[in-house]
Amino acid sequence: MSETIWSFIIVMILLTMSGTMAMIRKRKTPEDYLVASRKVNPWLTALSTVATNNSGFMFIGMIAYTYRFGYESVWLMLGWVLGDLMVWMFVHPRVRKISGKAKINTLPLLIGTQDNSANRLIIVSAGLITIVFLGIYAAAQLKAGSTALHALFGWDMYIGAIIGAAIVIVYSYAGGIRADIWTDAAQSFAMIITMLAILIAGFLKVGGPYALTANLGAQDPALVAWFPQELQFGILAFITGYFFAGLGTVGQPHLMTRLLAIKSVDAIKRARVYYFIWYVLFFAASIGVGLYCRAIIPDLSNLPSVTGLKEPTELALPLLTMQLLPGVFVGIALAGLFAATVSTADSQIIVCSGTLTQEIFPRWKDSYLASKLSTLAVTTTALAIALFAHEGVFGLVLIAWSAMGASLGPVLVIRMFHLPLTAPVALAMMSAAVITVSIWHFSGFDDDILKIFPATIVALLIYLSWFGMHHVKLSK
């Protein structure tokens, strides 16, 4: 056990140092703090975006989802990746070009600005959505990271969340978004090495695809069924929901910040190649790990170590790691998990603090001190949510992702393609999307169609109705 603890501590120190090293490049300006002076290389952008997009959600949420539902989780990956690819091809280049030309550092400001004219009502509304739901997303990361410490040391979950919040402050004060990006790049390698090591160990213990399928089928035939059973709206609607989740990337401020920070529009093409190679590999690996975990630890929910947890299956990765890997590698794997989730929380909290100082209270927009104080305030709020929220990691992520993707995403796309849009229509779209997400979450249909799908459709219908009436009036 001692070698596990020492390897965990050493790797955590090294990963934290990779972020604090950003101090040597930082400038004490809001632009450098929020978008790294727009000088990030494409490979760093790609690795950072992968790590930020896939840390707690993949390490904890996706593996737990696959543990519970088996092969059908492949459709989540397929839909999500295809939607994300569409955004990278058609929206991201426009985002970088327009934001760079206008010197815009945050997504709400980009959403609320058209033809060099900023609408304060849209900006503040988008900023409030960002702070609320990205704060929830950050809380999910703190909860995800705490599972590593719970599994390794047996500590209560709140201890890991508090430690994670403290490290967030260190990252943020060291170098802002650049510290996140540098740390993310290092963690991308730790993440994929961990997943591959577990897959190899699982293969040696259980066997290949045929043996794995036989094992899972003997537990429950539904685990090896490619399509979910008894869907209220059919398989096509189920898959389309996750395609819309991929499209919802465009409404995620913590991911779009990476695109604002990349050094040029042309660099996006190279970043896209690096991103999807890493993304698809990591997504597929997380599904594989979830399947092997179900095969090796079928009674996970009955283990003493998960007693009292809201979502016991979210300890699947830590428990499987401790069962399959030597002590040294357990420490490395869990340190990678913890550091990745904390770094993602950090990037989300920095975006929230930027929104506070740049949009909600613009009189502080040139204050470096205000940026740091707002980071402290947002971190405290995210920690409170992590400590008291009843939802698990997977549930919190999908709530936040859906709300931001459906409310901010459609308005941003309309702006990027220079389509007409008035402030009342934009506000109606964002409000209706958030309300629809909330209603759908409690409707009982969320397992049949992901909430971002109906919420996005509602927002687009509002716009299309207004657009149609707008053109009728113009024609008269």
C-alpha cells in the first residue's frame, strides 16, 4: 500500500508542477489569464480540449454508464463524436476568426456581440447561464476526483472535494488558462496510458471479445444487446439525442475558450486531427474498461467500500484499477484521475470568473486582482454544490451540458453565420431551452431521449417562427 501512496503523491506533484510552470510564461493581464494571449499551439489545444471534455465524465460517468448498460453505450459514443465533428468543421473556425478580430475573450460576450455592437441584456443572460451551469459542471468534477481518494485512502468523499478545490486555487493563481492547458496536455497522456493498461490487464484476466461477451451475457442478456429495450421514441431518437449532445459542444464555454486561445484559424485544422484521434481512442477505451469492470466485479454495488454512495458504479474505475494493476501503477492511475478532474474543474471555474469580471461586472474587466478574487468565489460555490448535491457525476454533467448546449449553442451559431437576431428572440431561445431541460429532466423520458435534444429543438423553433414572420414583414 505504501508504494501506491508514494506513487500517487509523486505523480500528483509532477502534474501540479506542469501547471504551475505556466508562471514563467504568464502576463498579468485579463487576456492572458482567460485565453493565454491567443498563442496556444494546435496540438496543445487538441490535447487540452480532449482532457477537459473527457476527464470526470469519461473516467467516472461514462465507465459507470457502460457498467450498468453494457454494449448500448456505443451509441452514446457514436452520436456524440459525430455531433462534435460537425461543430469542429463548420463552427470552430468562425468562432476563432470572429473572436480574434473583435478581441473577445469569453463566450457570453461573443454571443451578445454582432457587427461590433454588444447587447448587454444578452451578454448578462448568457453570463448567468454560464456561471450557474458551469459551476454545476465544476462541482461534478470535484465529486469525480474525490472518488479516487475515497478508493485509495478510504476518506469520506467531502475530503477529496475540499482538496480538489484547494488545488484549483493553486492552478488558477499560478497561470490562469495557460496552467490548465499545460496540465491538460500532460494529463492526456496519463489518461490514455491508464486506460490502455487496464484494458490489457482486463484482456489477460477475462479474455478477448468473445469471452467478454459470454461473461456479460451470462450475467444479463441486456448487457450484450446493441440497442436499448422498450424505448418510448425508438432507437433513432435515442441516438439523435446524443448527436445533439455532440453538437452541444458549441455551447460549452470551458471548451470554446480553448478555441479562442488557439494561435490562428488555420491551426484549427491540425488541432481537429489530433483531437479526434485522441478523443475516439479514449472514448472507446472508456467503454472497454466499463465492460471489463462489469465482467470482473459484477457485484460492485454490494461491496463495503461503496456503502452509502449515491452512485456506487461511479467507483468502477478506481476499484478495477486497484484489483488489476500493481501498487505503483494504481497510484499513477488514481493520481491521473484526480488531477484530470481537478484541472477540468479549474478551467470551468476560470471561465466562470472571467464571465463575472468581463460580463456581469464589466467595471472589473481590466483588473487582474478581480479575476483572481472571482475565481475564489466561484470555487467556493462549486465546492458547496459538490458537497450537497444528490446527483452523481454522470447526472450533473448531463444537466449542465444540456442546459448550456441548448441555450448558448443555437444563439452562438446564429451569430457566427451572421443571421438576423433580436435581443428578445435570443432571450426567449435561451430561457425556453433552460426551462425545457429542467422539465425533461423530471419527465421520466430522459433515458429515452437526452434532454438536450428537445431543448435545442424548442430553441430553434422559436427562432424559425420569428425568422419566418420577420421575412414576411420585410417582403411587405
